[in-house]
Amino acid sequence: MTPYTLTVDPGLRDLRAADHLLLRLAAELALPEGAFGCTHLVRDDRPRVVLSVAVDSPAVHGAARAWLAAQGYEVAAGVPDDAGRAVLYPGSDALTGTLTVAELLARSAIDRVTVLGAGEPPAPGTAVVTRDHVRPQWQDGELVLAVMPAVGGTLCPFEVPDPTPCCADH
């Protein structure tokens, strides 16, 4: 079934703040288990991060749209692009600690894992240290997690949970 989607423009410029807002709104809306929530970078005359929500129910979609608009958010139908960064997705809560690639794929909606700079996918038994922060991205209709090599032959998600801000040392 095609999900019902909407975009929320909260006027944020910070990805971390957008993550927190998306998770808070999903909880307040009591989105169903199969919902997807993504962030999207908008690069126009007003660069910002917008949020998208996808659900399988027109009733939930309509109620979410009405509630968000009533809260003063700018809400539009659809998604701004097809390359959203998934923050909320089926199984996202189960991706904590260290998991094998096979476990990560089995527990979540992630379709595949790619290792930056490698031509081959990682072996199913390879350990992924999640750092409790797994943000796959939509690529050609698949939810793909980019990982990088880490200590001891493990992998970790490319995106770190607490990035150092630019120019933090001066």
C-alpha cells in the first residue's frame, strides 16, 4: 500500500533539533508502528531542515495534518524529495548496542548496508556498533545504512550521534 505522506516545515536549520522535534511530534501524534519519519535538507533561498511523515492510513494522515496545522506548523502534502534521512522507521527502536549486519536487517526496515569506500556489502555476521544512533537514507526506493570501518573489524554508522560543530576549537 502506498503510504500517505506529508511534509512539515518547522523552520529549523539544525539536523539534531529536527531529529528531536520529529521524535517528539511522532510521540504526540501517537503514530502507528509502521510509520516513517524523515528529515530532508532544503537548499533554496532559505536553507533548512524539513520533516516528512509517512503512514499507511488516510485517517491517521488526515488527523496528523490537522493537528500539526493547528499547532502552527507549515504542512504540505507529499515529501520534498526521495532522499530523506530516516529517523523513525519500523524497527528503529531495536537498533541499539552491537548487532550483526544480519540482525540489523532482520530487526528493521533497512533494506541494505553499504560500507563507505568498499565495493562489496559487509558479511552478514559483521558486527555493527550502533552507538544507538542509526540513520539510514532513502536511495532509489531502498532504505540504506552507510557504515564505516571501526575498531576491531567492526562497523559503525557513518553518521555520529554527537558531531563536533564546525570551528568548535576556536
